[in-house]
Amino acid sequence: MNAPVIGRKLQSVENGMFDHPEFRGHEQVVFGHDRASGLFTIIAVHDTRLGPALGGCRMWAYASSAEALTDALRLSRGMTYKNALAGLDLGGGKAVIIGDARSAKTPELLAAFGAQVDRLGGTYITAEDVGISAPDMEIVATRTDHVRGTRATGLGDPSPYTALGVFCGIRAALRHRFGSDSLEGRRVCVKGLGHVGMDLAGQLHRAGARLVLADIHKPTLEDAAARFGAEVVAADAAHAADVDVFAPCALGAGLNDETIPQIRAGIVAGAANNQLAEERHDEALRERGILYAPDYAINAGGVISIALATPGGDDALVRSKVEAIDETLTRIFERAERLSLPTQQVADTLAEERLAAA
Ligand SMILES: NC(=O)c1ccc[n+]([C@@H]2O[C@H](COP(=O)([O-])OP(=O)(O)OC[C@H]3O[C@@H](n4cnc5c(N)ncnc54)[C@H](O)[C@@H]3O)[C@@H](O)[C@H]2O)c1
């Protein structure tokens, strides 16, 4: 991308910030540029009523700076809700770096990003996200203390904690739906066998579940199927598998007008972010009698581990907080049933209640 062009586009977007469709009372949005390294970053602080805004930094080859702003606004608000519902004393924020992580990421650019974060004086705490790895965060940390998930502050890869939270969430959903959280003989379809999905599949297998697996990466799928004695299903048919639980652990927007009528599972509970293609799809799931575990409630294990880990500390506190996702989801399911509301709407309300009380 040509730097001066980006600069002009950012200027024009900034002028329209408060009219932006994704603007929802964000407290601060910072547009950062570093001439020497070519850094273009947007840091969005949505809400700090519960504490400093924690949220990852995403590096992506956005087609335009307007697209990057949209992502920063939307994702930072999502972090406010996720952190509030997870019971963390942290607000919501997110950073995006405009550029291709494979070709444009340099130590100088990461250090310059760290300097931008530092300028916010702790209002925003950064962590890894898509395109930014744990080693990258070590470089960011050379310029700011407002970083989590580094060797000095964390327990390492958050994915096992995310998987643990999803496993606990699936049990909560089973208990609510069937009166027993036993996985013995339950059929579960896991779509996406990456860092989270593979770990989750292992936990489900050990607990006695019968697995149906899907992934677009054939070697991964074949390896998992052999290890867990699982059936395989085509990735684009996974949502329609004849199972008790469908666990989407790949990309978002998988629950939409086309897929929802085809879902045979009574429960949808997985790690993927932004599973609903549109907000109204939570009601579509409810109408079909499908119990949906809101994505940001069930996949909060990773952020809990990032937020609460202490250097060299054991992970007992973190694990107990992650396991409490079971209770959070149970509250959501019970309230949704009592009020005949979709579960995502109830999750949003619970998060908003906590924010309002802060
Ligand atoms: N890693 C975490 O701690 C964490 C935390 C919260 C949310 N999430 C969300 O969980 C999801 C999985 O995260 P991850 O870290 O395991 O990612 P990952 O990149 O390690 O794994 C994703 C897997 O999904 C597969 N995949 C991609 N598209 C697919 C498709 N259309 N059909 C089937 N499989 C497909 C990939 O081949 C890969 O194996 C993402 O949506 C992520 O945003 C992850």
C-alpha cells in the first residue's frame, strides 16, 4: 500500500467517526502512524468503566483504512461485552495494524506499535490476535508495559484455556437441555481442528463423546479422525450433521439463513468468534428450538487466561475462572428460557447490567 494514500483516507474517515455505523459510544479512537517503520494502526478503546481496555492486536491486509476502522470499532465493543460477562475487571479495546502480516511485519513496525500503545498510558492493554504471534508481542513489550500474554506476564498460548471453557460450556448446555452433562455416548460435531478445535476434540473424546469432525485441511482431519476414532464430514455439511451438539471452531458467520434451517443438533456451542451472520440469527436459532451458547460467553477462556495469569504462577486460579463459564452460561440459558428470549440477547443484557453497575 502507498503510505500517503492511506494517510489521506484515514483523514477522511476520521472526520466521519461519530456518524460511523459501528460507532457505539467509543471512548477513544486513536489513529497512529510511524514514518520510519511504515506503521498504520488504529486503536479503539470502547469502554473503561470496569477497568483498562484489554483486547488483542490484529494485523490484516485491509482493503481500505475505512475497513480497518470498522473492524477496530466492532471488535473493541465485542471485547467490552466479553470481558464484562467473563467477570473481569477490564474494559474493551482492540487495535488493528493495516498490512499483510506475512510481508509487512517487521521488528521496527512492532516496536513502533508498542510505542503507540504506550502513549495511551495504560488505557489500552494489548495482546496477540490474528496476524500477531506471541514472539511478536515480546517485541511490542520492549516499548510498553501495557501488554499481556508475553513470557513475563502470561501462561503462554491461550488456546487450551479457550478449549477448556468451550468444553465446560458444552456440558452446561447438555445439562440445561437434557438434565445431564454427561458426554458418554453424546454425538458432537467439531468443525475446525485448529488450536482450539483439536484440543476440544481431545477433551470430548476422553469424556466419552462420539465425534464427527470437519476441517478443510485434509491431513489434519485424517490425523484427528484416526486419533479419536471419529467420523468425518465435509466442511460445508458439518452444520447439518446428525449430532446432539454442533461446535463451530473455524471461522465466523457460519450461522445464517442458509445453514440454520439445516441444523439437526439441539445445541450449538463452539469457539468461533462472531458465529451469527447477523444479530437477528439468535432469534432464528431460538425459533427452531436450538440452544445456542453465545460465542463471546463460551470462548472467553483465552482472554481470562491472558487477563489473570501471573508470571510463573500456577494456573489453578485461571482454570477455576475458566470453568465458571459453565455457571455464566447456565444463568444465560435459564434467563433466556424464563423470558422467552434468544440467548445472545440475554448475554448482552447481563454484560450491560454489569457495566451499568460499575
Ligand atoms: N485461540 C483462541 O484462544 C481463541 C479464543 C477465542 C476465540 N477463538 C476463535 O475460535 C476459532 C478457532 O481459533 P483457533 O485459534 O483454533 O484457529 P486456528 O487458525 O488454529 O484453526 C482454525 C481451523 O479451522 C480450519 N478451517 C478454516 N476454515 C474452515 C472451514 N470453512 N471449514 C472447516 N474448517 C475450517 C482450519 O483449517 C484450522 O484447522 C476462531 O474463530 C477464533 O477467532 C479462538
